Amino acid sequence: MSRVSFLSVQGVSKRFGGLLAVSDASFEVAEGSITGLIGPNGAGKTTLFAIASGFEQPTTGRVIWRGEDITGRPPHRLAQDGLARTFQIVQPFAGLSVRENIAVGAFLRHRRRADAIAVAERVAERVGLSAELDKPAAALTVAGRKRVELAKALATEPKLLLLDEVLAGLNPSEVRDIVPVVRAIRDGGVTVLMIEHVMQAVMNLCETVHVLAQGRIIASGTPHSVVADPAVIEAYLGHGAAKRLSGAAHA
Amino acid sequence: MTPRDLLPIAGFAAAAALLPLFVTAGTWLNFMIFTLIICLAAQGWNILGGFGGQYSFGHAAFFGTAAYGTAILQLRYGVNPYPAFAAGIAAAAAVGWIIGVLAFRSGLRGSYFALVTLAFAEVFRVLANSAEVTGGAAGLLIKLDVRPENFQFESRANFYWIALALVTGALVLTRWLERSRLGAQLVAVRENESAARALGVDALSVKLSAITLSGAVTGAAGGLYAQYFLYLDANIAYGTWISVEALLAPIIGGAGTVFGPVLGGIILHSLAEFTKTLVGRIPGVDLVIFGALLILVVRFPPRDIPGLLKRWRR
Ligand SMILES: Nc1ncnc2c1ncn2[C@@H]1O[C@H](COP(=O)(O)OP(=O)(O)O)[C@@H](O)[C@H]1O
Ligand SMILES: [Mg+2]
């Protein structure tokens, strides 16, 4: 990796009772990159985000960000430091309008209401929510709510953005609309780490992908190299799948 | 906050200030002053409960602390009533902060938080009922000494205007809160605490600010009560009645809105007064009315009323 390591997850494990959700996971995210974190359901991806964003403590291991150990730092402090996340299960402020939802994020760096609202409206424009600003967040479609989730995080003006399946549940045309938005966010100077199942978007956006399966990182590399990796194919399709697939291709 | 934000408040204050020019009967002024005191207590509850979503069942803890503070500083230490009143408010704010630290630090929410606040108020009531400094069960009588510089007035109208000024101050404070960063963060915590924390909101400190402000405003109502009626005992100062009214008024009038507590306070007390004249002084009849009203409001939230009417007409 040519670029300097920005976020570094080092030997992180997380145990929930008898379940080892994350097991000795280590990976790096380069500054200015769009990095993917993929893997089957239940692999521990969301748990890793919860640990990196301060919502959960790892059982063992550390998270280093810009050379600082941030393990266990509370979420609001991390947000102040410039690390923002979205939630896989969207978490809107249901009773508030879209504008007010985004403004909560914008208030982090703007004390005056007028400034926070102005920032919220600019962010809404970037993610294509300008027409929905006055609607209650609860009244939006799935795609709309995903955009609000993205906009709230973006309004905190982060340096590192963790996106947890912001494309899940969107139809192909909605996915096509959001992909350039994510790229524009990165081009605006934000490093992006994204959990994603929509492979079309992963192949399109990510320079590096880490694959998590049963809590372990089983592969890292370019999107094209990891999808061809037999270990990855087996993780998704079951034991022996890689062999069967290559057999089918040869036949 | 822009001048336009303050316009409705100025309009309300001006209209209400004119009332004593038309209503001069002592019983009516008495009613209006008492209603304003309840409105003020409710405005305090609204900051924490309405904006912050932390429902307290024990706002008597703040009301009573300021009421006793105002009375005791005068009676036992000879302090002038105005600084005594200010110190009472400060004490109520401090009690708010302490209850907040104990309850919110340990992550209490919802009905657990409500129960803890109720428990605090009850402990204070029992203590005040037996302690010597609070006059025990006999209560405290503030010496009658009618002089404006002594916070006692010949004319009830003067007291009405002071109560109105405090309610107006609380309206301005609430409007400021609604427009401020603290207010936005408080509402965010009410709507979704995890989401708020992810956006950099220090939920604990936001809730602590809210309960401290809330305690101060409800405390102002308690201090005013002491100074108006010049008598206090534990069941008045720390009684459940004030905890219940402080939370019912905003819920009926619109929790988390600027005018909700005042609207609800007026509705509540007009209804109570009306039933009293209608059916006489049956003990507890106002509680029955309050209960029925609460059920109605919970079943048919006021914001749904336009929709209900539309359905009805069809
Ligand atoms: N708070 C929790 N308590 C107990 N088990 C959990 C908790 N969070 C996640 N898990 C479990 O940890 C595993 C990993 O979950 P998750 O991180 O959500 O996976 P992914 O996001 O990759 O689908 C799952 O088996 C899930 O049931
Ligand atoms: Mg997940």
C-alpha cells in the first residue's frame, strides 16, 4: 500500500457471551481511499464499525486512528474528532423534518442555528435531498431515509466516514444515483470505509476491499482479486464452492 | 432568535398584562396568580420532559426546594426575600443537577427515570415533614410585612404582574432553547439517543443542562408560591400534586412546544375551577377531571385533531 495508514484495526476481537462475533481482525484503511468491508451476513462487520466508532468496547485489540489509540473513546468525542458513521438500520430523528435531522449533525461544528441550517441545506443538495427538506424524516422511502442517514453523518464534516450498507434495499437505479455521491464525498477529502453487499458498487467504488467471514479477515486486496479468491468464494457460497465453480468453468 | 420569534410571546404578555385592569375581584386575581404559578412549574417540566423526552414524576423536588429555600433564608437567616428567592432557585437548579448526575450517569431512562424522580420528591417530603429547619409537620409561616421591598404587596395585581413577568421570562428562555444548539441536541437525544451520540452530541451533558434549567424554572414557581401564600408545609412544597400538575399541563397543552405548558395550565385550571363551581368542593374531583383529560389527550393527540375533524365530516 503506497498511501499512509489512516485507520488501523489491530487484532480486534469481540465476544458477546458465548459468541465470538469478531476474531482477531486486523486491517488498514489508507487516507483518501474508498475502502470496502464485505462478507456474508453475521460476519461481524457491523460489530467492527460499532467498535471503531466507540459504541462497543473490543474484548481485545486496539483501533488506531491518525496515530492515536482511540479504543474505547466515546462516540460523541470521536465524532468531534472527525470520525462519523451511519447505521445499517437507519436511525432517523423520526419526529423531525429532514432539514432538522441533518442540522443536528451540522450543529457539531456550527453553534449558530442559521449556520447549521445553511450547512444542512448544502449537504442535502450534495446527497439529493433538496426537495425533501421540509418532510418529516419518517415519511420518506427507504432510499430517502438512507440518504438522510448519509447526510446527517456528512453534516458533521468528518475526515473518516464509516458507511454501513447505505445501498441495501435500494433498487439498481437508486444505487446508480448514490454511487457518484459517495465518490464525490471522497473527492471532497473524506476517507470512506464502507460495508456493502451490492457488488456492483463495491467494484465501482473501492480501491481496496477487506473480506470478513465468521469474524476473521480472510482476504484483502483489490475488488477484482478478492472476488476471484477461492477462500472468499467458499465463505459466500459454502465449502467446496470454489472447486465446483472452477470445475464448471472448465467443463 | 429573531424579533419575529419573540412576537407571539410579546403579544401574550401584553394581553395578559392588561387583564387586572378589567378583572379586579380578589378571587379571580387569586385564581389567575395560582394558574400562572402552575404554568411556570409546567414550563420547567417542559424543558426536560417536553424537549428532552425525560419524563419526571418528581418535579415537586425542585418546587419544594426553592419554596423552602426562599422561606427558610428569610425566617432563619433574615435574608431579604428577593435574594432569598434567587438562592431558592439556585438550590432547585443544584438539586436538578444532582438528581441528573445520579440518574443519567447510571443510564436510567423512561419509567426508571420517572420512578427515581418520584422517589427523590417523596424522600424530600418525608424529610421536610420531620426536620426542624422546615418547621416539621406544622410548616412555615412567612411573617406578614407588606412592603414592595419585602416582596409583599398591598395589591394582588402587583403580584400577578410579577408572576406574569416570570412566565414571560420562561417563554423567552424556552424559545431561545428551541432555537439553540442545546435545544436541537436535546430534541435529538429525545428522538434517538444513539443517533445523537453518533453525531457528536454529548448526551449526558445535554441532559444535565436540561434538568438543571428545568429545576431552576420549576423552582421559580415554588419560590413564588411561598412568597404569595406565605405558608408552606411538606405536603404543599414536596407534594405529588405539583409533580402531577407540572407534567399534565404540558402534556395537555403540547409537550416540547413553547406555549404548550401555558396553554395546558390555563385549560387545566379553568376546568378545575369550573367543575368546582358546578359540583361543589368534592375532594378529588379535579383529579378525576385531570385524569379524564389526560386519557383524552393521550388517545387523541392535539396535533391529530385536524385529521380527526376531517374524518368526522366525511
Ligand atoms: N449486541 C449484540 N449482542 C449479542 N450478539 C450480537 C450483538 N451484536 C451482534 N451480535 C452478533 O454478532 C454477530 C455479528 O453480527 P454483525 O456484526 O451485525 O454482522 P454483519 O454486520 O457482518 O452482518 C451476529 O451473530 C450477531 O447476531
Ligand atoms: Mg451488518
